[in-house]
Amino acid sequence: MQLQYDCLVAGAGMAGAVAARRLAEAGGKRVLVLERRDHIAGNAYDCLDEAGVLIHRYGPHIFHTNSRRVFDYLSRFTRWRRYQHRVIANLPRDNPEEVPARQTADGRFSFPVPFNLDSMKAAFGAGEGERLGRKLLDAYPAQDQVTILELRQNPDPEIAAIADYVYQHVFVHYTMKQWGQTPEEIDPNTTARVPVRLSRDDRYFQDAYQGMPLEGYTAMFRNMLDHPNITVALGQDVRERLDLSGEVLRFDSEPFHGAVLYTGPADELFHLTYGRLPYRTLDFRYETFPVDAWQSHGTVNYTVDGDFTRITEFKHMTGQSLPGVTTVMKEYSRAYTGAEGETPYYAIISPENSALYERYRALAGRFPNLHLLGRLAEYKYYNMDAIALRALELCDTLLKGDERHG
Ligand SMILES: Cc1cc2nc3c(=O)[nH]c(=O)nc-3n(C[C@H](O)[C@H](O)[C@H](O)COP(=O)(O)OP(=O)(O)OC[C@H]3O[C@@H](n4cnc5c(N)ncnc54)[C@H](O)[C@@H]3O)c2cc1C
């Protein structure tokens, strides 16, 4: 039987949905999207919980980009709610007697992250924080931020001490919770790059375009996939229909020569032939409270203590108007084992793991029409905008190739 599709896309997340729409629209291709979950939108999926609160099922997602192309492209499928993400660190006082500024009754306090001039005041007290802040501005007059490596290299011991403070109170414990390794074990250069902002700018992202889809991510994806040339099949694992064992790629047992864009895990596509690619996974614990708001910010990072990394309260981000009820979510990070129901979230980038990935990529390379696209297929962290751009650019290349051969 002749398949009535020109292209296959495995996965209806950002990579798959953007590519499917582009191929269907600009290329006039008939695209079949297979998604193994029972919903579209990949990890950006949002839905109402039992209390009616709009939650993000796979971790909080905030859209931000400097790419005009991506912003314009996605803006065709959603209007945006203006939202700029702000995050605070919540931590215990080292010495509760010492600095009473902004301390709460439980001996904890908070400050904006990334660490900025206001964080300095909260950490060291108003007067001392102001003085140290001025010292930094004098030392780095032409910069809007400075890394803790630069601070450490400064001959002034007070400036070097700020680097140590930030490292200890913002970075090292949080990184351990997130990755199960010290920052140095992961990559000594990451530590060097931790920024201190030389301003009071407390926006978590500084990109030109920031916001949340007004009706939510799932609605945006639904609009994107709503095209006469696109067919979406949910609950379908592409591996059950794709055969990569021979010289030619087969779909439903027939040779298939159209483009196949695979956005799932690279190792799973080849039945873990060389073993599993290592990932971190997350456990999410939700709690609903009978109050309008439970915490002051969309995300609060627990940078020093606790076994979870952060608490997210969705209503801050989504702007949902729902009086008297709110849902928060705690995130616990641990090693991914591949067990049923686990999601691989963060690729653990190391020379060894990258080498393993390259072996899988070489297997995929045997099929000229098979393209690995996305955070899982490319074993790489992408923000949503970055993978949307990558999907658009891959489609540009594929469509140009058609023009050349057409
Ligand atoms: C906790 C967390 C928070 C994040 N927050 C942000 C944020 O605030 N802002 C931001 O820009 N980015 C954020 N990201 C990154 C964002 O999630 C990614 O950019 C995005 O998910 C990448 O899209 P994707 O299509 O590559 O992958 P996914 O969204 O994972 O989509 C892949 C899809 O493929 C499907 N699939 C897999 N295997 C198969 C198969 N064999 N057959 C059929 N379907 C299959 C999966 O079910 C999934 O739906 C965050 C990531 C995490 C982990």
C-alpha cells in the first residue's frame, strides 16, 4: 500500500510541531505526526489540575527569545501575556543574630537571583551591601555583570569574598541537588561563568521577547498543528512502525523515502544498542492550597537546604484569575533509570556521554532521509526558542533541497 504522507515527524513537542507546520505550509507536504504520549506539546504541555489551576505537567516553562524569527513564527499561533520571570533564592541565615535585614520569623531570608545589587543588601545588610555594591561598580565600571571568576581574581579581598558568598549561597548546593555532582565535577568552567549583576535588574531572563502564551502552551501547539496537511496520531510510538534494520528506512514495512524527523531519545531509536545515554530526571510534587497566592514569586529556589531544588507557583506565570485556590510544585532531581513513567529531562553532558551519543548519531547517519532533531534526539539542552529556530532552519534546508531536485 502506498503511504499517503510525504514526511513523518516523531514527537509533537516544540521541535516536531514547528517542523510539521513549516513542512506542511511552506513545502505543501503531507505530514504525519506520531506522538507516543496521549497529548501534544511535549514537555511544554499544560493542563488544568483537579482544582482548575493551569499547571505545567513537565516543569515550569517560560518563553523568552532574542530571535525575531521565532517570536514572529510562534505569534501566529498565540497571543502573549506579558510576563517577565523573576526568581528569588530562599535560604537560612548563616548567623541569624548578625543581619536582621529582610529576615523572616523562621530565620530565613531571600534575595533575587541572579545575584544583583539588591541581593547584596539582603545578604550583607542594607549599609554594608550598599557599600560593597558601590565598590563593585567602581571596580567594573564598563560591565553590566561580572562573573565570580573575575571577582575571585580581584586583588581586593572584600571583592573576592563576594565571589565565595555567591558560590556558597546560590550555586554549589543547588548544583549538587540538581546534578548530584559538584560544579567542578561537571565542568570547572561553569563555576567561572556564574554571574553577579552590576545593577538592580532582577529579571531572570534579559531577552528582547518574553511572555507566556495567553491561552497556554497546549492551545498554541493545537493551533500550530491545525493544518489540512497535518495528521496527528497520539499514543503512537514511531519505533513500532519504523524499521531501521536494513539498507533503506521502512515505515509500516514499506520503503519510505520522504524526510523522517525523529525528536525522541537517540538511544531508544536504536534499542539501546550501545547502552543508555545518561540523563537526570525530575519528580514533581504538587500541592493545592485554599489561598489566592502561596509565595511571592513564580519560582523560589532553595539554594542551600531542603532536598528539592525549587518551588513553582503557576498562577504567577499564567496570570490565571482563580480566587481562593492555587497550586505549587516542588522539583526533586535524581538520576534517570529508564523505568516506566520516568522522563529523561536533562542530558548529562560529558566527553564520555557525548562520545556515546556520537555512536548513535552515526547509526542514524546511515539513512540520508532520517533527521535527529530536538533535545532528546540531539542529546543536548535546548530552550524552546532555540529548538524552534533549529526546526525552522532544518526545514529551510530540506525545502531548498527539494527545490534543487524538483
Ligand atoms: C524542567 C524543565 C524546564 C524547562 N523550562 C524551560 C523554560 O522555562 N523556557 C524554555 O525555553 N525552555 C525550557 N525548557 C526546555 C524545553 O522543555 C525544551 O526546549 C523543549 O521541550 C524541547 O522540545 P523538543 O520537541 O525537543 O522535546 P520534547 O518537548 O521533549 O518533545 C519530544 C516529544 O517526542 C515524543 N516522543 C519521544 N519518543 C517518541 C517516539 N518513539 N515516538 C513518538 N513520539 C516520541 C515525546 O513524547 C515528546 O512529546 C525546560 C526543560 C525542562 C526539563
